[in-house]
Amino acid sequence: MKANDALAPPASLRRTALRFVLLLGAVSLFADATYEGARSITGPFLATLGASAAVVGVVAGAGELLGYGVRLLSGLLADRLRRYWPLTLAGYTLNLIAVPLLALAGRWDVAALLIVAERIGKAIRTPPRDAMLSHATTQVGSGFGFGVHEALDQIGAVVGPLLVAAVLGAGGTYRHAFAALLLPAVVSLSLLLVARRTYPEPSALEPLSQRVSAAGLPQSLRWYLVGIGLVAAGYADFSLLAYHFARTQVVSAEAVPLLYALAMASDAGAAILFGRWFDRVGLRALVSATLLAAGFAPLAFLGGSPAVVLATVLWGVGIGVQESILRAAVAEMVSRDRRASAYGIFNAVFGVCWFAGSATMGILYGLNPVLLVAFSLLAQLAAVPFFVAAGGRLSRTGPGHHP
């Protein structure tokens, strides 16, 4: 961004900020198409290389868990060094280049290393990118800005697997599919370089009056993190839902991918709608969304076919809210100079609690699905008082205000 843009009239600054949000959204669209496309086939690809089911599970779990730990370090490092773009560029490069390299992997251990590297790359770039994005969202509304970014992100999450399916449907192999994913990877990295060149200092998008410093993380964020952890712990992964659908045959096997597509569409719509609502009413929007989305568990695990469809929509709504309001609220609570650190902590808490909760719900499901439903509901409903407490401490005088 040019130096005099910071002095531009509010309307002009808002347009500039929105362009930055859309540009980073486009980067995420093609990035998601790359790695979500790959994740749709990494399991069976590892199997063709001789990996056991246990190895596939360990690789997937280790990549996710290690990734959330790296997010914490990346956020702290970004704030300490003030090197947001270099970390973002490095993370995206590792994240995206690892995918087409899978086409060359001849052994499962090499493929596993690339899969874990892709997760680490995503972890490196997420906190600094979200911190830069937060500067722009102060101009267009934190909820709306992060909602638009998530909606574009989810379009890529649908396009990528469809591209892979098209390659395989045309008679290609897994290696051909990974090679085809080089195209969206190159587009994403090219757009990222355009963003870096056009907006070298995204912090200039945030008004001078909001450039405050804080000695530590605010109390509101601490209450908020407890709520985030509870929501994450009680939110079943779609793989568990799909497992239940297949086991009980509540829907046909062919319908499960369609349900996932429905969830992704609900995710994209909810991200924008609830994000905009957050900009108007604050964390009350998150409280309402949490109560609404919590209904997915009894509907999915105890209901019939019509209930499963509604459960899928509610599950997608919850994911959309998690990717829009949850990130937007951090931008509202934390001063700009500690935001990457806050995003690193946020991601680490969410990831560890999601991992622990998923394992717990898997065990409970084996005992009785009713126990899983009870755990899911209790965890999510228990988060509400903490969100209320955080909202009570968060003074809102408009988008981008920080206490």
C-alpha cells in the first residue's frame, strides 16, 4: 500500500481495505483448493505405498497436532520480529509446494513427511496472515471481513476435491491428481506475491487512533479462550458424522459427499451472515450461533434422514462461525502489536481441545452415541457463560475498537 493511503478519506480507505480482504481471500481460495484437494486422497495414496491404517491415522493426527503447536510459535515470532510478510510467504510456500511434490513420492515415509510439512507450512503462515488481515477488517467490519475471507476459503475447499475427482474420473492416478494441484498452488502463490507488492504495510490500513499497545493479553481474551476450548472440545469432526451415517445407513453412501458439500455451503453462507451480525451486536451473535449450532449433535447421532440433513446444515453453520466470528473477536479484543501472538494462542487452544474432544467423543460413541451427544451439548453450552463474560468486558464502540 502506498504511504499516502493511510491519509485517504474513510470511504477510499474502506475500499482499499476491502480489496486487500478480497485479495487474501483469493489467495486462500486457491490454497484451499490445493491442500484440501490433496487431503481428499492422501489416505488411500499412503495405502498404495504400503502404509497401514495405523500409520495413516498417526500421520494425520501428528500433522494436525504439530501444526497447532507451530501456530503458537509463529504468532509469537511474528509479533516479536514484526516480520509478518516473510513468515506468511514462507508458510504458504511450504504449505503449497509440498502438495504437488507428493506426485514424486515413491515411499510412504517420504509422502508422510510431505503431508506433515504441508500442515506445518499452514501453521507458520496462519497467525501472521490473520494479523495482517485484521488491520483491513477494522475498516469493513471484523466479522464481515473475516466472513468474506472464510467464504472464499470454503469455495476452494469444494473446488479442490472436485478437481481431484475429475482427474481420477478421467482415468488419472493419484500422482496425476497431485500434479494437477500444482496449478492452483502456483495461482495462490502468484496472488500472494501481488498482495505483498501492493500492500507492503497492511498495518497502515488500521487508523492511527487504534495503534495502541498492551502490556499483556486482556482479561476478555482469557475468558474467551476458555469458551473457545469448550466449543472445540464438543464439536465432532465431520469424519465421525460420516462414520455414523455409513454405519447406521441413515443415508446412502453416495449421499455422504453431498452432505459434506452442503456443510461447506452452509459454512460459507454463515460466515458472512453471522460475521455481519457480529459487527452489529458483538459477542451476542456468537452466543446465539453457539446455541444454534449445538443442535447438530442430537440431530446427527440420534435422528433419521431428515434430521441428518438439518444436522449437516447446523454443523456447517458452526464451522462458518468458528472461522469468522471467532477470529474477528480476537481482532476486537487485542491491540495490533500483539495480535499475531493472540492468533497463535487462539489456534493452539482450539486445536488441542478439538483433538482431545474428538478422541473423547470417539470413545463415547463406541460406548453409546447418547453419551457422545450429552458430552457435545454440555461442552458447547458450557462455553456460553464464558462468551458472555468476555462480551461484558469488551467495550464496543464500532468496528476495530480495542479496549
